[in-house]
Amino acid sequence: MSYYQRHLFICVNQREACAERPCCANCGSPELLAYAKNKIKTMGLNGPGKLRINGSRCMDRCEEGPVCVVYPDAVWYTYIDESDLDEIINSHLRDGVCVERLRLD
């Protein structure tokens, strides 16, 4: 059994303003990471055997961002705001059901 039931990695990579590629941080991912971490804590779903949410550096899907990935399921998502993250947390992380409308191939 895995140490965590599911683990969500949210890209918070920040590129310089002159960079040729976009970055997730410019879409508010650092603030949304903090929101998601707090959300699972208030739901009582964080910790060993439960859920974990971490920030990540570049996942190299910059043009599709902001992006996050759920392991061990290896399901990639894009999202816009807190309501999208709520849906990923409630449906996929908690209940194990993918959110098809946000899923990336």
C-alpha cells in the first residue's frame, strides 16, 4: 500500500517575464496550491494513508497550464480556479472518480 492514498502535485513554476513559454505561477497556482492544501486539512483528509498535496517545479506542460497530476493514478488536469480544484479534490482525490472535463491526455 502506498504511503498516501492519492498525491496531488500542483505546478507552481515561475518563469522570468521574458521567457518564451508561459508558466503556471502566472495563472495563480501558488495561491491555489495553498487553497487546496488548506481544503484537505479542513476536510480531515490529509496525512498518511489519506491525501497529500505538494507544489512542484515545472512539469513541462506549460502551454496547457496551470497543470496538476494525481498519483498513483497518473491523471493530469488543468484548472482555472478554486471551484475546479474543489471538483478535483472531491471527485478524484476523495472519491476516486476522474473529472473528465478538466482531464488532460
